[in-house]
Amino acid sequence: MTEPFTEPELMLKRSEAHPFKQLPELVRLREERPLARMIYPDGHEGWLATGHEEARAVLGHPRFSNRYELQHPPFPSFGEVMPPAPVGDFLGIDAPEHTRFRKLLAGKFTVRRMRLLTERVEEFTTECLDAMEGQGPSVDLMRAYAQPVPALVICELLGVPSGERERFHQLVNGMLLREGVTPETMAVNWSELQEYIDRLVVDKRANPTDDVLSELTTSDLTHEELVGVGTFLLGAGLHTTATSIGMNVFALLLHPEQLAALRDDPGLTDGAVEELLRYTGLGPATLRAAVEDVEIGGELIKAGECVTISIDNVNRDPRKFVDPDKLDLRRDATGHLTFVHGIHQCLGQHLARIELRTTLPALLTRFPTLRLAIPAEDVQLRTDANMYEMVELPVSWDA
């Protein structure tokens, strides 16, 4: 019997030679065993999927659960500092409970509705670019651009009053484990965030406006569930898109020929966004637990066993993408699993795409000489949590 893989922590690391290159140990594993037995840090045995076909099969199979209590965190840093998921956080539940929440929200995050938001996204983008230009010619792109744009967009979508948006953004940022933020302060920020959303829901019930949260107040969701949904959507909509904007810009700055191609040909934008999502990713892994015996890729996964899916490695599978370690904005990156697959596929993916398709070309057009202000190896990119985070991205341009 093949020996199980015993180094799951390697999924949290990138090559020292390049921030978006994979470690050779995981590349070899994918070539030899795209679905491999794995020993987790706590000693229990499960599986690791690094192949695209195998990962997609697990994510789309109805006999795999996304319930948090059935999963085993693959790394010590996962799950230890985050508070329990609130009622209404439907990411970690299965059908039929998940279906109830998903159906309520799916109609409010359609492609059509998201497209109607495009004009507002463009306005916020221009507003942030104007402010950034006034601060320049050197800024931290995360604080000046990548974080403010999605913050404004998601607050607009969910009806956070304009006078309260800065405070809300501070609370959400306080939920990120970074320098100066301890698990204790995160707990305090979490409590304040919950209290804020609670007040917002009460206000929306009394004074509904044209936003998703107001519309949900007429559904069968309880007050507690509505608070949980609001907290989940607002937090997820801010952090993931901000990180994606930052990492995509970083990747382009590391590939100046690709940056120039996108800057000079806006027609590349839609495909470029998909390729950048494939290349940079949003987090190292996602997990599923088998609720019955299931055969995947010729391997029997027994009921109760957990499968960790290494998203980065899945998206670099040469069986799916030719020359996958190369960033190629002209590639057809359809089928990447950055937003995962199946019933838990990211609900906000359409909104994220609109924001990326707007912010990236607008930034490159406004600042055609944009460049890193520090050596690439000094850019702080955190990969040791369940979602990636760009702590800062110092950039400069010719004034």
C-alpha cells in the first residue's frame, strides 16, 4: 500500500523563488497520486486531492458534506482563532437547510442584477483612483484601492448607510489576523460586528430601502438567521475581493508583458480575470467529509473520512491546463475551481468578477507606469490561513 502523504502544511507555503509558484513536493504528488491518503497534523487519516478531475468530482458529489462539525481542520491555524459560525452562515451546512438559504439569495445575486451594479462599481472605482492619485505617487495599494472599492460596493448592495461604512469596514478588517490583531481583539470585533448587523437588520425592517438585506426582511428568515446572513455576506464580500484585487495586481506587476497586454487591449479583460483567478487563487484549500462510502478516481473514500482539496494545485493541473504554471491572459481558463464547484460554489462570484473586470483595467489605464515600490520578495502575502491575505502592496508611478 502506498505510504500516505504526511506534510499537509506544505499547502500553506509557496516557493521561495516566486510567490505564485508551487512547491515541488506537491507537484510530484499531483503527478503520482492526484488523490492521495494523507495524515493530518492531529494524527487522523484522510485524503488530499491535487488533481482537477478528482477535486471536481468530490465537490460536485452529493455524498460529501460541507458541515463544519464533520470536517477536520487540516492545519493548526485553521479554525482556532475564528469564532463559531453564526446561524445563517449557510456555507457550512448541507441540504435541505443550505437549499433554503441558497434559494432565497440566488435570485438576488444573479448575473443580471450584478450587471446593474456595474455603473456604481465604476463610480466607486473612479472615486478611489482619484483619491489614490491625490495621495501618490506612492501608496499601499491595499489600503488606497483594493480594500475601499469592494467595501463601498458591498455596503451599497446590502444597504449600509454611507455615514457608517468606514466604521463597518474597520470592524471587518479587525476580523483579519494580522499584526496588532490578536485572537482576543478579533473576538471583540466579532461581537461588535454582530451587534452592528443586528441594529442594521432592525432598521431595515422598519425602514426598508433598495438593497438585498431589506428584501430579505420579507422572507421567512428569523431575525437571528438574517443577522447571520448579513454578517456572512458583508464579511465575505469585502475580504475576498480585496485580496483578489491585490493579488491580481501583484501577479501582473511580476509579469510586465502580461500587464502591458491587458493595459493596451481592454478586450482581454474578461478572459484575463479568469486566468488571474486561476493563477492566484483565493485560499489554499477547501474541505469535504464523506457521509457515505464513495469511490472517486478509483479510490474508496469511506464514510466519515475528510478530503482536503488543494485549490492552487488543482488549478495548476496540466491534465486540465496546458503549461499551467505560466500566467497567460489569452488562455481559456474556463473550469478553474477558485470559486469551487457544486452547490457550495461561491454565491458572490458574479459580483467579484464585475469588480475585477472594472478595477484592473481602470487602474492600469490611470497609472500606466505602475510598479512595485519594494522588492517582490518583501511583499507580505499571507498564505497560512483559510483565505489568502495581502497585508500590503506598496506601489508607485511616475507623477
